[in-house]
Amino acid sequence: MSTWSDAILERCRSLPAMRTAVVHPVKAIAIEAADDARRRHLIEPVLIGPAARIAEAAAEAGVDIAGWEVVDVEHSHAAAAKAVALAAGKGVDAIMKGALHTDELLAAVVRSDAGLRTERRVSHAFVMNIATYPKPFIITDAAVNIAPALEDKADIVRNAADLWRAMFPDQGRPKVAVLAAVETVNPRMAATLDAAALCKMADRGQIADCVIDGPLAFDNAVSAEAAKEKGIVSAVAGDADILVVPDIESGNMLAKQLTFLSRAEIAGVVLGARVPIVLTSRADDEHARLLSCALAVLLVDARAAGRFK
């Protein structure tokens, strides 16, 4: 376990466990994930789904849920709706995905009458920690927004900056690199135009509390030597805290390459709603699931302290 993840989990030890709606945990792995986080005092689980199937999953996982709160509903759609209603009514602090599709859960979250939407676009952020880069960094959005428009990318930046400040409240403004295939503005490449516009939005105060540069190619964003070779003079180039990808395909491939080929530590959370949403994957190990819950704990604490909306 890295120094960074040690520090994150240690910070969470002094914070209250989140009352967390675990949505449709009808598979053993979903119960195991909830139990791992409960035993580390990260969450207080509220299991929402068909009670009989939840009991079967718990038995398969070898987890005693006799003292856990279980909300019995008929199916996954009802579980997602109930979790959202509890969160909107402040009955839970966070939502955690169980054994249902991400689209099904997020469809319930973003409904206009559900009470969880804010003025922000909902987006996903991966926090990565890799041996070949000197600090943890965020990749966004690699899981929710397929082809975000400029105004969506502005919210994606705002959401990721909030997460970064929740993780590192004493480190000033995060450095945001808006990625493209090249580091120059090319009218035929929409990603470069969006990057330039985001930089100007930051200059005019439309995106606050972060330093943005782009377009930057990936090498220029993470390597000071590559940036110097290209003659790029930038506070962000070679030292990025947040990498904003052009679309879900490029972001998803980048995150998975770093995870499976470079053995990066990884955690992820959905931002932009009134509560954080933990999206666990069957491919995630226990460490990744715990870190994802820890990010949500830090977000809940930061919002309670008034550090952001």
C-alpha cells in the first residue's frame, strides 16, 4: 500500500462513517465490498434490494448481516429509486453501486424530479497513483459522459477540482491539463478548441480555483522534459494534478492501460450530485473499493465543512 493511500485511509479514521445506500447488493461481491468498507469504518451500509436475494448473497459471501439495515424492494429499478429518495431526503450520505448496471443507477440519480441534481453535470473521476509519476492525479471523465460538450467539460473540471481539494485541502489550486492529440489549437480538432475555450473561461473567472492549460498532449501534461522539448512554457505542463480527456473512449482506455499494464493504484467516484456515488467494478480489488469509499468520505466531510457546494 502506498504512502498516499495510507494517508487517505488514515484521515478517514477520524471521520464519521458514511451512512451509505448500497443499491441492489444481490451478488456476493457486492456484500463483500460493503462489509470491507464497514469493517474499516468507512460506511454504515443500508442494503436496498430484494431481501431474500440479499440474504442469499450474504450467505454466499460468508458475511453475517443480521445487524445491518435492509430495505426490501422488488427489483433493481426500485432499489435505485429508493436509494436516490433516501439521499435526497438526507437519509443517507452516499450511494454505492451493487449488482446493477451503472446506467440504471445514474438514470435514477439524474432524473429532474429525484432531488439529487445540482447545477453541475454529473461526472466520474478516477484517482490514479503510479510509480512513474511523483504524485496522485485525476483522470476525468472516463466512465459517465460519452462525448461531453464544452459546457459539460467545464463542469467536469469543476467537479474534479472539488475532489482534488477534498483530498488535498492544504495544497492550493490544482493544475488541470486539458488533453488532446496535439498541444496546438487546430480548428479541425474539436478537442483543441474546447481546451482553448476552457483556458479562457478560467481566465475570465467562469471556472475558479484551479490553473488550467491546454491543449496539451499526454506526454506534455506529465513530462516536464517533453514539454521543454516542445518549447511549452506552462505552470501545468509536466506537473498536472488533473487530466481532462476529450471523451469517454480515450479516457477509459487511458485509465485501464495505467491500471492493468502499469499497475496503478486506482479509486473512483461520481461527482456533481448532492451526494457522492461510489461505482465499484467486478474488476476492482479490495484496495480499490476501499479507496473509492474513502474518497466519498472525504467529499462528504468537505461538503459538511462548507469547502464547496
